[in-house]
Amino acid sequence: MSNNQQPRRLNTGGARGTGSGSGSAGTPARRAVHTSSARTVYTSSSRGTSAAGSRPAHSAPSRGTSAHSASARSTPRTGGKKKKRGCGFYIFVALLVVLALVIGAFAGVYHWVMSNISPDDPAQAISEEIRTAEEYRGDVVNVLVCGIDYEEGRNYSNDADSNDGMTDMILYVNFDVKNKKVNMLQIPRDTFVGEIAGTTGKINAVALRNDGIPSLAKLISDQLQLPIDYYVTIDMQSLKEIVDLFGGIEVYVPHDISFKGSYIEQGVRTLDGDAAEFFVRCRYGEGYANSDIDRLNMQRNFYSALFREFRTLTVPDLIKMVPVAVKYLTTDMPAGTMASVGLSLLQVDSADMMICQMPVYNGQPYNKQSVVVADPVGTADLLNTYFRTYGEPVSSDQLQLVQWGTTSSTPTDPNVQYMGQLDANAEAEKEANGVDN
């Protein structure tokens, strides 16, 4: 389930915190930079380390170190180039805009926000035919959330001057307003959907190769028999800005992450923008035998951290975030609906926020591309249990999933988890290491 594209080397010197391998607390006066052919490691000079220090070359920074390395500050940025960014912040950014609309007392702010987040073409909206049935509207809202990934030199459209991106993050969000529950379905970006996706056959190319996000929404609605009311897209370049505006995000890292010179140690870590990008993007190395599937599971810890952070924001915090949010977000959701949904979401307990992923098989290569193939039986069971609580259940035969040759005998686990469970994991780690909240 991997492909040949390798993630670029990232500075993760801003990962600090507690864990089974973390050092003692303390704020160093300066940082020592340790460079080897394998990786660059940033450690605290106050701990007496040197270029041949007592900690191994792959060690993470000690707790309390700065969120930015000396090399990161001194390295000039390449002008005009777009960088690949991580995901996991889409719902959070959408909620920022929601609250901005609710608390914004000035009409000018309202019009500025809406003019920046609405699609330029009114036709780029979800069609009525795939929206939630009339009798259930108000009780449930179904939203397609997509992260758009751009990178310099990656040209996907027929326009040679274009740098249009792929929908590399696809999340179906079912908000049961009546019962105050949220269920989220992660759809692997390498899911095989056939010729509609172009030469790759992957679902992440559908929007680009056709008529935008509405085309992707129509395909998901047809193949999974799910209603979709609105969509939200996030340019993934916003991740670093959002995290750094927070001053870092405290995330539980279940296991060490190490690849191509970037490293984050297991434990509860405060990640800056660079480290957060590496955390949500990495899909290679130990712990990633299933590549993108394992990455989807890891990203959930980042989602839960963002929800925790969001609930602590003050009005000044939100105002500071709004310009970044509207810079990277597009949605066809009307302002009134957005405000209503946002306020209702704030009433949902983390114990009632579920996330899972569509079960898939390893697929045979398609045009030399690695793909995964949806499991019809497992997918139907998952949809009926969590996403079709209003209306009739669906059988595997009713799903219009595109079949392709498989190379695995069993599908991946949908791995149903709740945000409350992920929060508890982080708290247990902190308690085990004697860290106060």
C-alpha cells in the first residue's frame, strides 16, 4: 500500500515532552546541534551533551527545549515554492470559522469571512440529489471534509502551468445533531475507484480529473450509498501556521517515529509546526508496515489533541486564528448552517466522537500504481452500524464499489476508536511519567 514518493526531510527539533525515554525537565539557554549522515538531532546544551554526547544519535530532544531549532531559523526559504503539508486539522479550522461567525460583532468581518471561504463558482456545490433525505434534515448533517495536498513540481492537471493538488485526505463526517454524536469515516487516499480517477485509478484524483469536489462527493455517495449535504476543503499548507499560532500542540505519540533524518520519541510531546507536519505525514519506517493505513491510525492522536486544544480557546485566540483559517478553507455550507452546526458540535462529548476507517485489501498494481481495494462486506457492516442510523440499512451488493484484483486474504481492521479513548491514552501516559496537567 505504499508508493514510491518519499516525504521530504523535516525539522522535528520542536518535539518536546514526556515519555519513557524523555530526559529531565529544564529550559536550556541554548541548543547544541548534532549532525550525522543519518539525521540531525537537537539536544539541550544544559544537559552537558556534545557532538559525541551520552545520548544516542537518534534520541529526541529533552523536555522543555525550544520549539524551533537554530538551523531551522537560519535556513533561507525557497521563494515561491509550495511545500507538502500535513492533515488532521480540517474540522478544527472549520470550527474556527464557525465561531468567528458567531462571535464576530462586525458585519464587515462576516462578509470578509464568507467571501473568502465560499467557492468562486456557485455550481461548485453539493447537488440536491445526494443530500440527506428531507425527513431527516435537522436531525443529521453529513459533511465531506477533504485536505488538498500541493507540492512544487507535481502537476496533475492538463494545464502545464497548473499546480492543482490531490485530495489526499478524505473524511466523511456524520453529525447526529439529535443525539449529539459524531461519527467519522477515513477513506484511504489510495482506494481504487476505476478510470474516473485517471491513470492512477485512486480516489484522491477524482476531484482533480473531473469537476472538482462535487464530483468526488457524487462518487462517494454512489459507491457507498451515503448522503452528503456539504463539503469543506482545507489546503494542507495551513497545518504549520495553525500549530505555531497555538504555540505548539500536545500530542500523544504511541511509538517512536523515525525516517529520513526526522525523529519524534514516544510519549506525550508538544509538537511545533515542523514536528506536527512530520507526525501526520510519516508513513515509512518502523510501525508503518501498512503505510498509509498505519498513518491514518496515527493521525487520530493529532485529531484528538486539536479537539482538546479547541475547547480551551478564548475569544482573542479565535480572532487571531481566523485570518489563517479563511486563507486555506473553502466550503459550500451557508453561514447560518455553519454557525448552527458549530455551536451544536461544541455540545458533543469526546466520548461520543467516533473515528474509523474503511476496510480495504491490498490491491494488485494499477498502471504501476499501488492501490487498495474496498471490502464490500466489511464496509456495509460499518456503514450500517455507524453511518446509516437514519434510513434503511444497505447490503454489500447494493454498494457500487469498483472491484480489482487483491493480493491480501484479509481486509484491514476499521479500528473503531473514540476521541475520549484517545484522550485517556494521553492522560495515562502523563500519569505514568508523573506529569501534572
